[in-house]
Amino acid sequence: MTDTAKRLIVIVLFEDVDLLDVTGPPEVFALARRETADAADYYVVLAAETMDPVTTGAGVRVLPDLTFGEAAERGINTLIVPGAVEIDDDGCVHPLVDPALVDRVRTLAARSRRIASVCVGAHLLAAAGLLDGKRATTHWSTAHRLATDHPEVEVDADPIFIREGDVWTGAGISACLDLSLALIADDLGEAVALRVARQLVMYLKRPSGQSQFSVPLEQVSTTRRVEDLRHHILRHISEPLTIVDLAAYAHVSDRHLTRLFKNELGTPPHAYIESVRVEKARHELESSDATLDRIASLCGFGTTDTLVRAFRRRLNTTPTEYRRRFRMPRVP
């Protein structure tokens, strides 16, 4: 079978690369081949500078299938660029961007029908000039760095993946599965991608607008007072929870309460409360048969309309669509 008859997928391999970034996509495309004959021409290879084993960030060594030079001579359907990070002494995360690797990515991209980055691989695409004038995402921990280093890129840290023409960018490491499913859907349709998602034991294929954040992961408080307020909100989430009530509970003024939330959690109280309510509603939609009216009441939204507006604002979807995609199957 010639290159033109294949959907040749080249995954860039380099020292300290995140292991799941490299191994996740091949699993997804292999399952697609198992699900339908239409995917039989997917052909995934790992390309590196040389044919020597590459040690990933997890310490696992991986063997390349071909060199960058050999890959550049092929007709590439999809170029997947994973990422790598280093942690400094202060615990700060820094994406690894090697200029020589950036040059290789730029060369391979010119031979590719479409390009996709996984996690902090977006920094490599940006350094190669492939994201100029485009909206892109990356892992939330390095999004600010990406925006600072590349002001010509419109960075959105929230979605799990973003498509801009033939350039795709994915968020956190496990989002490589969602990104790969989206690429399959683009090639073979939603029905095939959903069948693959079921084989992966994912709830269903997540839409691109799905947030990569959840309230427990996104926001961490450092003072006992704010932590106590967070627990109070969780315990009373079905109640109105006005700023006046929260300020009285914390024995501070309304203005000081707002400052506390902005300084500690980076968001005003009303936005934090809504994020907690959406998180609880997500759980109810995934795990229960409760009606939308009931969920709106349980989560403090009051009305279904308010629940729907919050979901559209934060997740770019509706509660009904979210439940359809993520509802956990009942155990017989």
C-alpha cells in the first residue's frame, strides 16, 4: 500500500516526551481499525531524530519507526506533536521547546494534510509559527506562558481541544484521546467515533467545548477562612447563597468577601458558586435519572432556564446534550 493510499499518521518522538501523549493516539486509531473497515488505512508511525531508543518523561524507552528525514519524504495525512515539561525547584511547570525540534516540526508540517498538538505540544507548534493568528488551547498550567510567549496566538485554556482549519490543539494529557476521537469523527463520522469511545470505556466522545477544568482541580485556597467558605457553599449549594449571607457567615464585609475570593480563587463569589453548581449538576446528570427541574432545585439554580444558561455559558452545551453524552450506563 502506497503512502497516498494510507492515512499516514506521524507522531513526533523526542527525549522526555509525555508517554501518554505518544501512546494514547495509536490506541484510539487501532480501535477504529477494529470497529470499521473504513479505518483500515490508518497507519501510525513514530518519528524521531535518529533510530535510537527515546526515553520518555515517564522513564519508559520507546523505539522510533523512522527518522524525521524519512518522514519528511512521505505524504503525511496527520502530524501529531506531543509535548514535554520540566519542573523547576519552585514547582513551576515549563514546556520544553528545543529549537532544532521546532525546525523539524515546521518541516514535517509542510508535508502534512493536518496538524495536531497534544497538551504542551502547542508550544512547539506556536514556536514553529503554525498557530499565528489562530485560536489554540494547551494544558491549563502552561496556557499563560503560551499567551505570553506568543501574543499572536489567541490562547483559550478552557476547551479540551480546538480546531482551526487543518490545525488542531488539545488540552491536558488525557485529552489526547478526545482529540484522536475528533480526528476520527472528522474522517469517518460521529457514529464510528462514538463506537470507539465506548471501546475506550469513555462515557462518550466529549465535545470540543467541554471544559478541561473541574472545580476541585481548578481552584485551591490557601487560607482556612476561604476553605471554610468553600465547604459551607458545598453543604448549602441548594440554597440561595447570596454574597450578603456568605459575608455574614465569614464575619467580613461584602467587599472584603469579594476580595478574598478574587485573591484566593481568582474569581468573584457569584462565579465560584455557579461553577460549583454546574459541577454538582454534571454529577447528577451523569449518575441519576433526576429531571432537569429536580437537578435545578438540588443545585440551587432555581429554574431549568437558569440551569441551561449556566451550562451554555460554562460548558458550551445543554444539560440534555451533556446527559446524552456522559450518562453512566446502569449496571443490570
